[in-house]
Amino acid sequence: MVAVPSGRVALSDRRTQRSWSVEVAPFQLSAFPVTQSWYAQVTGQRPSSAPGDRLPVEGVSWWDAVQFCNALSDREGLKRAYRLDADAEVPEWDTSADGYRLPTEAEWEHACRAGTTGPRYGELDEIAWYQGNSGGRIRPAGGKQPNAWGLHDMLGNVWDWCWDVYDAEVYGTYRVLRGGGWADEHWSCRASVRRRSHPSLRIDDVGFRIARS
């Protein structure tokens, strides 16, 4: 886990032309997306369509990612971040918990930028696997240069699930995805780009990384 300092980040949505600023408190974020071997160790499951221990886990829903966070917290004796009620449409986030969780969208972008202000934290081919260099497949985590804070694959390889609802009025429970993936064009692999998906869907270019308060 990498210590991410506090800061302020400006988020924007291209579709609505809206922008807003968020204060981010210090937190920790995994240096790599959760890999298939790590996911299997915690859950006993290997859901990915392209097998490989060092590949980021994909084909995992937002709900799968939330449940992984709780399972990992249990293994390490930490307080669960999420209260899962079978009758509830969404889990409740206990912000006082010291267990693992998904990053918020603001935390994700703040961590991705690592103090930079441009569209990316480095030259695209040096930091990301995307359509132009991936050879049409997912790649092992950590194969490209990290950002200044030591975080790998923040752009490219797999999209990361975030905690936030994308736009409740228009898309209901759809959750935010960030970062771009191995099959995406260069314009999707930028720090500000937002994508959305239903929390129950499992997609072959979507994974996640974990955070702690």
C-alpha cells in the first residue's frame, strides 16, 4: 500500500460540462491493481477470462470488489469498511473503519495525478497498456513506469471501480470507472476520463485496486 498525501482535486464530467472541487484526506492505495493470484488467495475464485497470476483480475463486478475488500479486512483482523445487508440496494460505508475499501473517485484522480496537472502523469507508452501497445490483451500488473507516488497502472491495463455513483438521476446505481484499459484508444487513458457501469456487470477490461483510510 502506498501512502497518498492530502490535497485538492478538480473533477469534471465531459457529458454534463460540470466541474467540481474536492478536498482529499490522506489515505493509502494499493500500488498495483488487485492481481488474479491475490484475488484467488482471498476469495478462492479465479473469474478472469485471460488467466495469469500476475495479470490484474478482471471480470469482477463492483459488488465482487466490495466483497473482496471485506474478506481481506477479515483476514487481516481489520474492521470491515462495508456493512452488507441482503435487503439493501447498496452497502453502507463505515468511514470510521480501518479495513480495506474502494477509493472514491476524487481519491483515485488525486492519486493518479500525483501532483501533475496535465492529462497524464507521463508519456502514454511508458506508463500505460492501451490499444496502441497492448497487442490486444491484458498485461501483467506493474510492467509500466509508476507515477511520482509509486502507483502503477493508474492509466491503462484495466479500468478501476470506484466507490461513487456516477449520476444517480440519469443512471441510477451505476458506479464510476476510472483509468482506461488495454483495449481503449489513447483518449480514454487520461486522468480526468470517467466511465460508468452497472455494479453487477463483469467486464474483461475492468478490475479494481484497494484503499484504506
